[in-house]
Amino acid sequence: MSGKRLNLLKARKKKGLTQQELANKLGISRVTYLQIESGENDPKVSIAQDISKFLGETIEYLFDNEVRANGGDRTFSFMQDYFNRKVQANQIRATV
């Protein structure tokens, strides 16, 4: 869970779309989209790509998570965060 995704919210509103309208375009329920936008759940990579395409913004912009640690800012992109969590959950294997 990564917290409210304000860039995703801004981009959707900039396009004049409601959560329901964007969910319909993505082929997912409004509740599922709400969980993505609120940061409660992360989208599948294919859904993140579709959101990026429909809103005309990069995945990194829409899903960046800013983490404050030790008084400093560290920014992890959505994809890095996504894959790191999958590795930690042993859902994929990291290779070097």
C-alpha cells in the first residue's frame, strides 16, 4: 500500500473523467479503480500501462511513491516498488 496517488487523481480530473468512466475504459470495476487511486492496491502492470495511455502520462508520474526516510526524500518509481515487493513476497525471483 503506497498512499493516495495524487498525480493519478490530478491526471484523471485533468482529462475530465470520473472514476467510473476511467474504470469502464480499463475494463475494471469502479471499486477496483478506487483502490488503485487511493493506493490501497497496486494495479497489474498491464492496467498501469493502460491507465498511462488513457491519461497521457508516464507510469512513473502517475504512480511515483515519495518516501521520507531519515529526514530526506527518496523517490521510488512505481515499477521499482512493485518488483521489490514481488521479490520480497517470493512471487518472482531476482536475478543479477
